[in-house]
Amino acid sequence: MTLIAELKDVTKVLGATKVLDNVNLQINKGEILALLGPNGSGKTTLLKILAFLETPTFGEVKFQGGTVHAKNAELFRMRSTMVFQKATFFDASVYKNIAYGLKLRRLAENEIRGRVKEALMLVKLEGFERRSARKLSGGEQQRVAIARAIVLNTPLLLLDEPTANLDPKNVAIVEEVIAAINRGRGITIVLATHNMFQAEKLPQRVALINNGQIKEVGETSDVFGKLSRNLASFAAIDNTFKGIASDTGSGTTVVDVGNNVKVEVTTQQRGEISFFVSPQDIILSKSAIASSARNVFKGKIVAISDSGSLVKLTVDVGQPFVVQITKRSFVEMGLNLNAEVYLAFKASSVQVL
């Protein structure tokens, strides 16, 4: 795999605070990499260093095979574009805001018009050229900010919480744009987010960051498929529970998590333990389930989250379990709020943390 960028032992100190602490991170050419962590974890500072807007206090930054330093940072800055969480615009039209960076690069007017038109089509804002950028809705402004970045066609695009505070419609459009420019143009994207669902479905790899340190890096399926202690330590993970474990006498353990909910697991631990059940490992049915699964519960749907082709349901069985199913299954089953459903999952599907 070809690297586009690499951070080696990067530390950033601001005043008395160590914002980044000995960060080592490799970014593969053509991938989407998510930086997942809570607010204040160092995500934005890391992006600014990759955008060559800030320099590390210690450590080395490499980009496309070259080492970045004070004398050549401006040159590298032309190859990386960052979209901030809160975009700022000139008091001018959408067209002029998007075209500004291209004019600085002295492109021909015909090429500028073509690039702006293509970018607006990509973010689904065709016909917005003459509107005032400052008078658009928050979601529309974020899409203009992304259009302004992608017209530059830099090999690295950095997005800082690109869907924070957006309505579901604009979230879906922005996520669709991110995936499309990565697939269609091969642009490498580093996405900073604290949105677990977004980090689970958009990138190929995820880097967990907390307290200025990279705690774990891996393929998305690996990071979320087997919940790590690093992820559980700072994120609000669906289906993570604490309870008291006791022996069943048949080689398994029952964990009492309260409200008459007892979950059977394969671990031999005793006393207080924490465990996780992946939403994808839970079977959902409208009728009683005939299954060899050790864990079967009856409950009621109390929340529904629709995200494209997938739907997440929160089912209260005495404790809230989140289940992930396809939208097609959701429609075919005729599910809705307060519907009674059954859940089932194997004891082997329960991961003890």
C-alpha cells in the first residue's frame, strides 16, 4: 500500500497543554481514514498539521515521500485542503466563494466555470451559483464548503466533523459526497468525527484518538466487530453493559444487568464484568423465535434511526438493546414505534471486555 502521508512521533504543545502526544500515523493513498474520538481529543489539531496550517512542536511529517519543514510547508499546503467544522464565507455569491481558490491558482475562466459547475452538481446544489453563500442554511453552507475544497482537486482532503449539527437530509448528502469523491476521484480523505455510526460505515480504516494519543488503528470491520477496551473507554457504545456474573453450572455464565435482564455468555469470569453485543449479531423477529440462541428477549421498539440502507432500532427488553437491520427488512416487517418484537443472540456473540 502506498502512503500519502505519515506522522512520526508528532507532539504538539500549546502553552502548558500537550494537545498531541507522540502520535504515529500512516495514511494510505486513496483511502478514507476516520479519526474517531471525543471532543478535545486532538482531532482538529492533527488535521491542521496534515493541512500544514500548524507545525508540530516535535516529530516529523512526511507527505508524498517528502519531509515537510518550515521552508517548504507552503508548497505542500497546495496539495492538501481542510474543511473546518464551521465554514466562513466571503460576502459574495456561492460561485465566487467556490471559484476563489481556483482564481488564486490562475486557472482559465472556462476551466473555473467547469470545475465549479461539476462541484455544485456533486454536492446537489445546482443552480445555487448566484445565491449569497452567507444566507444559505447550515447544511447548504457545509456542502458549499466541501464544493470549495474539492474544486481544488488536491490529493488529500481533510474534513473536521463535516456533519456536526446537520439535519438528516444534509447528513446523508454530505456522506454520499464523501464516498463519491473518494471512489470517483481517488482522493484520500481523513475524516475527524465523534459520530460512531458515521465512523463505522464510511471509512476503510479507523484511528481511535483520545487525550492527544492514537490508541488504536485498524480496519473498520476489525475495530467495530470486536469492541476494544480503547473504544469502550471513551465512546458511548451501543449494547455495552455492566453486570454481575455467576456460574450456570453448565459451562457458561449468566450476567445480571438489572431489571430482570440476564445475559448468558461463554466466559468463565465471576463478579462484576462489562460486555458488548454487536447490533449486527442480534436477530429480530415479530414473533417468538425458535432458535438455539441462549439469549431470547421480548421487548418494545422505543427508537428508530434511519441511515440510508440501514435502520437501527432501540428495543427495550428491560434494558435497551440496539439492533441493526436493512431498510428492506424494516419495511417488509412493518415495524414502527412501540411495536412488540423478539430479540435473540448467541452466548458466543457476547464479547466480554
